[in-house]
Amino acid sequence: MGKKKAFALRMDEDMLAAIEKWAADEFRSTNGQIEYLLSEALKKAKRNPKKRS
């Protein structure tokens, strides 16, 4: 994985609460869960970022 960049993300409180619970259930941080979900969505859509060599 490349260099990480921080940015603000706004979302509905109920959605965030659901993601926080899901993350806790899978022993991940909330940020880690969001990264995991985005990564899986990119794979499913066949839009994975190109690997840098």
C-alpha cells in the first residue's frame, strides 16, 4: 500500500455507529474498517489502484 493521506469524511451518525460496531466485531479500528470496505468495493468494481514498482 502506498503513502496514506488524511482527509475529512462526513457521514450520517447512524451510519458511523453501524461501521464502528462492525469494526469492533471484526477487531478493526473504525478507520481500518472504512479502508477495508473501500478496498473491497474497489476490487468488486475491478477498479483497484495500479501497484507502484
